[in-house]
Amino acid sequence: MSGTMDDVVNVHEAKTHLSRLLQRVEAGEEIVIARGGTPIARIVPMPAPRKWPGPGLLKGKAWAADDAWDPDPELEAAWEAEEDWMLPAKDDGDPA
């Protein structure tokens, strides 16, 4: 119903009849509030709250290989290595 002249009310009328206008909005109508005939705001119904589906949202939709969580010896060796190849070079103050 939005956009028709029946849905437009002036600011004074909106203040005076706010409860009545909110009942109309709860019933699904959209109300436009105008000042001096110029629309300035719209009162619309709130969207229905989305329900959280809870745990298990992706159950049966995602998978992982059987060995996905098994240790990777190559990565473990790299992690435990004492080499500093991944660290930035230390600045010893020598400009050369």
C-alpha cells in the first residue's frame, strides 16, 4: 500500500495518532510522514526475526578427508626446526 496518498500523514497527525499508526504498521501497512506536504520519513513493519538454526547447520553438506586432522610430519618438522629462516634478519646497526 505504500505510495498512495492515503498512506501519507503530516507530522502533527503522526504525533497525535502514533499508536493508531503503529497498529496499521503492525498489520503490514507502510506509513509516510510528511512535513508541509513533502515526504520526510516512512514507518514500515520490522522484518521477521531470523531464527538461528543452531549447531549442525552444515551437517551433511560439508566433508573432510579421513586423514584431514592427522599430523603432517613435514609441517611438524618445519615447525620444530631451530632454523630462523622464517624470521626477518636482525639489524646489527652496521650500515654496510
